[in-house]
Amino acid sequence: MTNIVTETSRVDTLIITVGTRQIGWRSKEGVVRSFGADGNIGYPAHVNQLYQELGIERGIYQENDKTYPWSARDLGQRYYDYAKEWLGDDFNQVELLLDQKIIEAGIKKGLKHIILWGTDQPETVSWFYRRLDTLWLAELMAGKIKNIFPDVRVDIHTPKINANDSDAIRKELEFLVLKEAINSFDTNQDEEFVLWIQNKGCTPAIASGLEICAAALVRQCQVFNASPDEPEEFFPTLADGSRTATHSQTFKLIPMGEYFWSLERLRIISAWERGDFSEAQFWLRVHQNRHKVLYKLAGILVKYTNCESDKKFFQSLEEWLRSNDVSKIVNSQTIQTWQEQLRQMRQNGLIQAWESTLLIELPLYRQNYTAAFIQFAQVLEQLLYIQFRTENWVVKGFITSEGSNEPSLADLIQAWCKSRKFSQDNKWYKVLYRIRKKRNKVIHEGAAVTLSDIRSMWADEGLFSVKYPETPEVAKDLMMDVLKEVGNPPNLDQLLLRSLYRWSLGVLKDAI
């Protein structure tokens, strides 16, 4: 059974770097011989046996005064020609030792495109290295894949570059291979492009080059490293004494975004604390294997901070609370509490107004005092307007008929003070007057609001006692004190969005 660390619903393109261990050839007696097993490091002498099976004496490459035995480059070409000419384009005897399970899993998820990167080094490179080039092994792999999966498009890249030239490899990857992978994707689709890479078994420079370039794509598409697990025994011995190559039976699918988690976690926390949920969602996109729940919540909170508390907002939040992903990481009692808070918020305009006080705190955290003050003035007017409607201030004579339909903030302040029997000398009347005057100046004249301005509205002429030093926390307390005085506050710690904000921030800070 395929061992997948993180499930993906689909895959578009798979890039495989071809090494000498990639394939084997199944002989008539059933022995699978690897093109990379040459009698060294305890491996069987499969290369010699493969030459013998073709009835060919293994030759040598002559280079100056040195000789090197034929290897994967020559052997691969001979078996490719054999499959084409003698077997009638039949590659069924080729065995995909590392990639069979990966390709099968990809096919089930809609894989339509495979890119094989083989080596074909220039003549400036010694035969010691060139003899191991895998250009013909890539051709054998392509033939096998097409035999068993005829609907899959298979492209082969065998650039004339040194297999240890990291700079040339990077350029080839950036401008050809990865570009082709992306271009093959239908941009008209709504779903995001998904790329798998398999870089095990090839030269280190190519393996690391592909991994680095693929990791650079994580902001453009979903990228996963499909890493085949080593078989328990590479070359078990059969009853007749032959040693046969075995296939990798499982693989791990590792999100490339994992490499960036330790660096980006602090960015995500910072964005979340500041209430920049759009930025937080951007960084979380490649970490959905860890925090899919927070990624989706960030998208919902983006709508809320944009004041989109409409039917779609409530529906998306309700679906999030009911999702299986949430139930896996949040206890049922907490979910029930959140669902009840959502029900109350949905049905009660007063609760909605108090919920939006979170939008006062978040700009204060960013020290954006103008935005915080405008949001505060808006909530204040909402709370006054709700009382105007529910307490029927027109009938009670608290508001004149001229402003009875759509009262201004000045009308609402006057009416509220009348309902409380506050004169114009009362400190609450004065502070509300100052708030309205400053609000108008910001909106009408484009004036800014500083922390000192906020303090002055409350402290001037000894109206209220204000703590020193001036801090965002002091500003928040001043604003909240006014709102609490004006409009029937609930328990602020039991408001849904504030609870979700604190819970999610705690999850991020506790994450490793």
C-alpha cells in the first residue's frame, strides 16, 4: 500500500530524474537485472549478465592511456534497440524499480504528463562519467510507461551539460523543464496546478537542483517530492542462486512547502496578530498539510475584515465549523459553543455590532490609529442606531421628527444623552461630541488620527483620567469604555470572532 504522508486530490505533472538504479530488465527465467548493479558494493554483476543475455561481449572505452568498461550509456542503447527492432516496440520486460508505485498513484489522481530527465554529458567530460549517462535508460522508461499507460504524455530531456555543473542544471530546469511543466497545465481550470518530483537515484547536483527549483515554485502551484522508499532487500537470492532486483513498494509524498515552515511560521503569526489575514493566508497556502483549518479560516476572516458580514460570510463560517477538518483538532464542546455564538451573531444585530469591536483592536495592534478610530466611531453609531430603533426614541421625544428617518450621528448622540438625562456639561456628552467632531474631520478633510489625538479627546480639561504612557492598549480601553457605556455590552470574551482569533493564534504559536 502506498504510504502517503499528505494526501493530494490530484496531480498534473511528474518530473523524474533518471539514474542508473531506475530500471531493470526482466529475463525469460524471471530474474530482474538492474542497469545500475555492476558487481560493486555488494551488488550482483547484473551489468555483465545483461550483456551476456544479448550475446555481446562487454567492451571498453579508450581514453588516452585509460580504459573504462561499457556501462549504462551503451547498455541502455543496446536494450532500447533490442526492444524496438527485435521485440516489435515492446518494452514490457523493462521494470520500473523506483517509480512504478509513484506513477500508478499519480495515474489514479489524473496524472497526464511525465517528464524524464536523463543525462547526456558533452565530450569534454571524461568517459569515466559519460559511460553512466542515462539518456537511453530514459528512453527505456518512456517505452515502458507508454506500454502500460498509453494515455500519458511522456517527454524526455537529455541536455548536453555536465551532470555536476550546478549552474547549467539550474538554468536548464528554470527555462526548460519547469517552464514546460507549468505550460502544459490548462490555465482555464479553476484548480491549482500540482507538480510531483522524484529525484532519488540520480547524481546529487541534479537531485538538489531539481529540489531547489521545484521549491521555488511553491508560491505558484502545489509541489510535492514523491520519494520512493528503499525495499527491505535490494537483491534477494532466488532458489536457483540468482539475485534479482526488487521494486520499491511504497513512497512518501512530502510537500515542498515543509522546507519553509520554520521560516514562514513567524511571518504567519505576525500577520495573524496584526489582523492581516490575507497575508497570513498567502503564507499558509503551501502549509495546508499542517494547517488546512487555519488556511480556510484566514479566508473567512479576510471577508470579515472587509466588512463582508453577509449571508455568504455566515454560510462559509458555518460550513467551516461543521467540517471534518475542524472536528479533528477542536473538541466537540468548543465547536458547539462556537456554533451557538454563530447562531446568536446571525440573528442579533447588537451582537454583530459588538463582534466588530475586534476590528478596532486589530488596527491598534498595527498602530493604525486612524483606521481604528473610524471603526470605533462606526461601531458607536451602530450601537446608538440600534437603541434608536429598539427603544423608539422618536415616540419618546428623544429625537426630532427632522432626523427621525435617518438620524445623523449628532442626532443619535443628542437623543442618547436625553435618554440618560445628561446635560451638555456631562462628561459623556462632551466626549461623544469630541469623537463626532474628530470623526467628521477625518472623513471630510482626510485628517489623520494619532495616539496623542485619541488621548486628548478623553483627557483634555480633565474630562477623564487617562493612564500614562500613551499606548495602543490605553487607546483600546478608552474606546471600549465609551462603547460599554453606550450600548449594553455582552461578555466580550464570549464573542465568536474574538474567540476564533485567539484560538487560532494559540494554535500557530504552539505549532512546531
